Amino acid sequence: MSIITLYLKKNESERNMSEFLQKYSGFLGGVMKWEDLSKLWSTISDQQSSSWYVYAVGEQVPVKTATGEQLHQFIVSIDELLRKEHDEDYCGIVYVDDIENPEFIKIYDPNNLGVVCGYSENPPLPGWVMSQVQPEDLELAFPPPASRKRWWKKIFS
């Protein structure tokens, strides 16, 4: 298969994706410094008119945006969790579409990183997603590979 064919197939599949999945699969930049993460939280808090969905992957997909208080509580709690459980002098587990004007953020669970920043055929799902677009069930959109399902069934058969 040629590069042009692969490019066309990728573009065709992206056209069929929802806006949420396009944002999820699109380019996101890593927030490497803890002070940049603090600035990101501040930027979100300052966006008075923005509505955010806060989605804990694996839980029920939210149908309503978070209230201002819920958003504030989430930011405080997730910041504390990340700094405590990702015991590094850098962040590197939060990815955002635009650090200056964020609309989509993936937050990886420090206890389930897998291959987050490298290349993988089956990267782990993030622990949380913050989005200004209605989320979709990521576990349905990106099910585990068949080999993992076979392994799981083998253990309990």
C-alpha cells in the first residue's frame, strides 16, 4: 500500500469520526513542566464562559457540562493527585490541544502510563478527559486488543 493510499484512508476515517474522537485522536501537546500545568489550570479557571465536560474514563460518560464548582473541585483534586502520585520533577502526563486556549485535555493516570508519550499500536486510554465537546465512551471506541481479551478469558476459564 502506498503512502498516498494510507493518507487517503486516514483522511477518510477521520471524516467519519465524531468531533470528540477527532479531537481525541488529533495532535495534543504535552504539558512538561509543573508550572505550565498550574498556568493551564489558571487559564481554564479564567474562562468564565467556557463549559467543560469532565469525563473519568471507565465511568459513565457525562451528558452535562460540569458546574463551575465541580470544575474547580476537579482541578484542585486532579492537580493534587498528579503531583502526589507522579513523583517526578516534571509533569508530562497531561496533553492539551492549545495551552493558551484549551478546548481538549487528556490526563493520564500516573499508575497506568504504559506507552503514553512514545508510539504504540494500542496506547493506554487516559484516566480523565476534559472537553468542551460532548464525550463518547472511549472504552467502546477503542476496545482492548483481541489478544488481551483472549488472555483475560484464559485466566478465568
